[in-house]
Amino acid sequence: MVLRLLADAKKMLADAYSDEEFKQTFVVIKSAKSRGFLGSHKSSDCCLAEAVNIANDILRAKKFEDVEPSAITKQPKALYVYVSLVAIGLIPA
């Protein structure tokens, strides 16, 4: 499923897709999970990486089942975060 999401992200973003940025985002999200920085109850914090704040926004929206796909697909970073959250098992695809 994750490979399919990643392939879809590559298609959607075309030339804007960056494998390096996706890998970096994945590492940040995985690390944030292990340190307890992720959760629907976490608020945005200027001290956290942008990817962590985006992840918490997605998790809050997912809690209420109102993640707007068009909002995620408009930003490459948000799309990378979404795929990362699926990959580490925090949200279903």
C-alpha cells in the first residue's frame, strides 16, 4: 500500500517530486513518533519541524474523519507526511 501511495505521489507531483525530501520527511516523522511528538492532541509548535506540525494537523483532521485530499495534494511536504504516517501505521491509507 505504501509503495502504491508513493507511486501516486510521484505521478501527482511530477517534476516537483523529490525522493530525497520524501526520505528526509519520513525520517523526521519516524523520529517524532518515537519521541512522542505526534498525536491528534498535539498543537502546532514553532520549535518542531514543519513536517511534525503538518503530521499533527493531519492526525487532528483524521480524528474527525475530515482530511481533505485536495489540501494534502497541493503541498509536496504534506503529501510526503501523509505517506509517512501511513508507512509507520499511524493512519490508514
